Amino acid sequence: MLYLKGSLFPKLKPLVLLLASLWLIMLSPILSSAPAGAQNQSEAAIRERANAGRVTLITGGVDGVSNTYQQLAGDLASVLDVKSELRVLPVIGYGSLQNVEDLLFLKGIDVGMVHSDVMRHMEQRGILPGARNRLRYVTKLYDEQLHILANTKYTDIRQLNGKTIIVGRPGTGNEMSALTLLRDLRLKVKLIHVEFKEGVEQVRDGRAAAMVVVTRKPSSKLRKIKAGSGLHFLQVPMTKTVLRAYFPDPLTFEDYPNLVPPGKPVETARMAAILAVYNWTDKTARYANVTRFITTFIDKFDQLSKASRKDVWQKLDFTGEVKGWEQYGPATNIIRKAVASRQVIPTGLKPNIKGNSEFAAFVKLVKTTTNKEYSPEELLRLYISYKDWSEKQ
């Protein structure tokens, strides 16, 4: 056995440490190679799963957390999620016009919530002329009416020419729709941007002639205005130009007993809040993801009707007409197959006869030319078969 004197250890210690360090350096790739490879492989798999079926949905946002678009997007994200197959990611947007631009040019945006009259707005301004061919709608979410709240000294909307009009916050869908309607009516006005409560006061005391409020009827805010306050709604004339983007829709005493006299409805313009998508035609991953989103949307619609905005989901009509837009081809096919395959058709898949003139005309024709009694479901299936046949012809 070899013995070393204690006095040699201090001299050998640096050499021993050096050799040990070199040995560890040589061994480190061998010791760490397997775990690192496994780790990299695991991260790659996680990354692939995280991005599988991802659909990014751009909503509204400038109106804050109470924004209806954001709440609907939250419902879609929570209900439609299918692990490793579909994940809906809501993103806060900046109004319909910006959302259209983002759908066309911002990387990763698949679906957008917009006002249907944004197409007419872009046409008026001569911007993004290719949008009509490159964008499609999936479904109408709900209708909104343009309420023209005016001082009672104004009895005709044409009297607003040259006057001051309140259109809400700048950059909002409210402002965009107000501008679109006023341009189609050829009214040149001075626009100001104030909040609703202040706007009501300015119209009442004459600082502004009117305020355009774009919202679903009946609006709880508008119903709170006291009767006899010197305010009322102005009728919107349904000219050929206005009808390019809007449907006529009455505001009635039942809607607003404080602002509309009994038996004297005030006709106004109606448009829709819609889900819009890029018109994918090739079988890319984006096409597959959007198609999966639409399929799951239809399949889980019963669950959506119980979500936070059930007041919207329970009234949704997948077959509702949207002016100025074409429906996305895969959406049309998926909706028709869903209707044909179900014995009991959910409310959202049943056409609203009042809002769908073509379906109403078809039902009338069937009833007058046949002696057979059809259930609503049978009529709808006949209508879908007719649509399929007419398109093939």
C-alpha cells in the first residue's frame, strides 16, 4: 500500500481538482444527452398539441368588459373547447372596420365579430375593395337597430342636415353604423363624441339635434328616458340606397312606451352583428381549423343556449339573412347537414320566417300547392332540399 506524507496533500490538491473538473466536463454530454433529448421531444409535442385546432377570434373591446362581443366570445371559448382538437382564443379588437382589416392582414386571426354594414361603409369610403370577395359570414349573431333619438322640434330626419349629431365614442361600431346611414341618406352633419348620458342631455337642451344609438331593441338605457322629456325617435326612410345594407324594422310602443305613441310605430334601419371569416378555399390547416370551429359550434349549440349570454344564443338564427355578405360555403353545408340529420331542430337552426323572406315565400308556395300538412321541421327540410337543387341547377 502506498502512503503519502500529509505534507504532500496541499501540493497535490490543485492537480486533483483540475483532473476531476476535466473528467466531469468529458462526462457531462453523456450524462445529460438522454434527458435533454427527452425534454426537447416533450416540448415539441406540447407545442404541437397547444397549436392543434387553434382558432383566434377577434371581438369588440373599446366599450370595456361589458361589451356584448367579448361576452359571446367568452361563451364560445368555454363551450367549444375540445382538448387537442379545438381551442378558441378571444382577442380584443378595435371595432368592425379594424376587425375586417385584421381578418385580411393580421397573422393568426381566423374569425371576427363585426357589424354587417361594415361592407357598405367600406364601399362608401372606397377602402379595401377586395374585402367583399375575400370575406364571408358564418352566421348572424343578433340584430341591432339604429335608433335616431331627436329633440321633438325635429319631425323629419332630413331636418338634421347641417345639424350637430352625437354618434358615441370614436372608432366604435356605433359611430361606423351612424356614419354609414347618414351618408346613404345624403345628410351632411357635424359629428360629436360623448357618452350616452351626456348625449341625452345635449339633445334634450338643444345643444345637439339628435343622437344615433345602435343597439338591440328594446334598449334598457333608452327605456329609462322619462316620457314627455322632449325626445322622440325619427323615422328612417327606406330608400334604395339604405336598403343595400339595412332591413326596415319598426320601433313600437311595446318596445318604448316612453318614446313611441301607441299605434304609431317608427320605422328604422336594422343590421346584424355577425361572425365573419376569411374565405379559405384550399385544404390548408387554417381551412380545417375554421371548419372544425363551425362544426363544433353547431354540435354544441344546445350548450351555448345555457351560457352567460343565453338571451342572445336562444334567439340566434343560423339561417337569418345578412345584407351585403355571402355565407361561407362550409358553414352553409354544415348547417344544412345538421338540420337534415336531426329529428328535433334546435331554435337556432330554424329560420325566422319574419326575418327570412325567401323561406316565408317558399312555405306559402308549399301550403297553396299541396294538400298535405307539413310540420315546421318537414318544411325546413323541404326548403333545404330545394336550395340544394336550385344551386345545382
